[in-house]
Amino acid sequence: VGSHHRLKSLSLIKINRVKTRMKVHPVLLHKLEENKKILATSSSPTIAFAPNDLLKFNNTLFLLYHVADSGFNYLSPLGCAIGSVALPLIPKFKDLTTLQAAGTGAIMAGGAGMGLGCLAMVNIATKKEPKLPWDEGGRQNRVDGLSHNYRVRAMDLGVWLGIAAAGVTVAYKGGPTQVGLSSGTLGKLQTVGLGAATGSVLANVFIAATK
């Protein structure tokens, strides 16, 4: 609880600093005031640490990571499910087992999701009249919102924990082939894909159970 209150206090201070250090766009000012009210009254659960916290030193880098990470996190489970059935039907992947196909599908779909996320960010940044301006204040407002978004933080942390758990398990067993995955780089990528897909699903279950 103390950590939650400290996070809210720091966010309110940051919002006030943004307002005083620059000329604020009217739409951005309205959003800042909304965030201030929400933070002051919010009793939602919080995630004390998420990997995206490591990138707060640069707003653009933080946002680039977010869009790529979100695309990967949301599409890897879908790719895992579809890939396990569809990939073995393709001649190039006909020798893959169901588990190998699931891991391959997860990493392929996750990679596509990262690309789509980055394209979406470029589209927003280059749009002539975005809903929020793509300037220092606009980027800071986006970072502030994402930094306190429970779902975003839970998904970010959950997927990385899933990847870490998969990596440790495979390493402990003696390599990808020892758990039924492909050899070499493909096996390592399958490990990442399966870990990410599992972490994403569990994170969504956790979010649904705690929100």
C-alpha cells in the first residue's frame, strides 16, 4: 500500500512538472488533468516493477519498446495455437512436431506483432493532427499513462517471466532437443516463443483475477 501511494505521489509531481516546464497543448492539458484526478483517487492494484521501467530515461525508446513488446505479447499465444496445427501442413515445416510447430508459430506471430506495433507508432508520430501532439509533452503523457497501466505492466512482466522460466527449464534439461524442441537457433527461438505465449496467457489470467 505504501508503495502504491508513493507511486501516485511521484506521478502527480511529474504531471505538475510537465505543466510548468512547457507550453502545454490544450488536449494534452486536459489529459494531464484527467490523469491527475485518476491517480489521486485510484485504488487499483499496482505492479511495483516491470521491465519497461528500465527505459524511462528516454520517452521515445520507452514507447518504441512498448509498441513492439505489446505486439509480441498479444500475438505470440495466437501464433502458438494456430502454428501447432497449421505449420506442419506446410511442406517446409512438415517435419516439425506439434510442440516445435507451436514454438515456431509463437515466435513468427510475435515477430510480426512487433513489426506491426512499430509501424503503428511511426503512423502516430508522422500523423499531421494526432489526438495528442507528438512532442515532448505528448510523449511524456503517453509514458506516464503506460507506466501506471496495470494491464500493460502485468503483461510486460508476465511475458518476460515466462521466457525466463522456459529458458531456465530448457537449460536445466540440457538443451532444446532434450525437451522435444528443434536443435540449434530454431530450438532456442521456439523456447522463447513458448515461454512468451505461456507468460502472456498466465498474465491475462492474473489480470482477470486481480482487477
